[in-house]
Amino acid sequence: MKIAQLILSKNDFELLQNHLNLSTKLSEFNKKKLSLELKTARVLKSEDIPDDVISENSSVEIEDIESGQKYNFILVSPNKADYKTNRLSVLAPIGVALLGYRPGIEVDWEMPTGLRKFRIVSVKRTTELESGQGIEN
């Protein structure tokens, strides 16, 4: 498995740190993994985050390594999440697993259905309009 350092904005870092400290839904596997990732994360200003690093408002394509199935979605703040339009919360299990990574990386994460491995295929920063921000739902 290719191992990479997380690259996070200060906001994303704090969001994940709070999630780690407060969430009762994280498995022990995920707690240990996230804790390790945050200890070694590179924290940058939002404007310095490269466009191919997964952050809030990223359009992401991933592939399930085992099944080969591909998934496309946009990661958004929890209050903008809408599964019907493929807008997933950055605090959803897959959002937490992917924040801070780039294409080509394989990520292991314990999902509600068990341990899964995903390959990040592509990442694109979306505009506020595309991500649903500023639009009344």
C-alpha cells in the first residue's frame, strides 16, 4: 500500500481533530489510523492546498479495490450533504478516510460494512455553486 502524508487546511485539520475527540461512531481501527495521520499531517493555509488534494468542495472519484466499482461524489460540509445529489459530508466515513489525500493513493478504512480499501482515481476542486453552497435546498 502506498503511504502518504495528509495535506490539510487548518479548518479541515481542526474538523478531523474534533471528530476524532468527540465522535462515538469511530471504530478503534479508524481512531488509531486517524490519530496517526493527524500527528504527521502537513497543515497549510486553505489557499495553499493543491487542487488535487481532497478537501471540502472536492469532486472525487474512487475505486473499491476489491470490487472494482467506482464512485463519484462531492465532499461538502455536513449541513450541505445530500445523498440524492452525490454530496457527501466530509464527516461521513468515506469523507473522513479521504480528506488530505491525492490521486493514486490507496486508503484502508473501516466502513459500516467492514474494512474496505479504496484507490483515489481523481480529484477536482469544485466551485461554490457546483458544491451546492449558496443554494437554498
